[in-house]
Amino acid sequence: GVGIGLGVAGIVTFSRVGTTVDPHRIENASILVTEGIYRFTRNPMYLGLVLVCAGWGIRLGSVVGTVVGSALLFGVLRQFQIIPEERMMTERFGETYERYRASVRRWI
């Protein structure tokens, strides 16, 4: 439930300010979102996905599945989505993004 809540909070905040939530179209980001849930984590939607994965593993009763699945998802998101997004955000928003990045953690 916490994972779903984080994801929804991220989507609602993006929608409220009118920027894209599509992770395949990060170049369409029009606004640096730093309000709402984004005051506490830079990636609430991705954090929510990892928590949902962990919760699902726990629900299935698989310790190995929980740990391995969550760790794998965490690594894939970090390497192939978050790091490229951070590069693009630095290019697009410059020093403003760097200050935000320095003050708000990537995950929690």
C-alpha cells in the first residue's frame, strides 16, 4: 500500500503542475517538480515500484524472491532510468536541479 501511495502521489503532483509522467519521454519534462512528495524523495514513483515488488514477494512468502526481485528492479531502475533522467535534468534545469539534487535524496 505504501508503494502504491508513493507512486500515486508522484503522478498526482506531476499532473497538477502539467508535466509528463512518461518515463520514455523525459525530454518532454517542462517543469522541475520540487513540491509535494518530491520534497522528500526525487523518485517517488520508482521507489513505489520497488516497494510494490518487495510487498509482492512478501505476500508470496518468498524471501529470496523479495530480496532478489527488489534488488534487481532497484538496480535496473537506477542504471537505465534514473541516471539518464538525472543527466537530462541537469542539462535542462542546470544549477536549480543541482541545488535540488543536493538537498533531496534520490530514494529516501
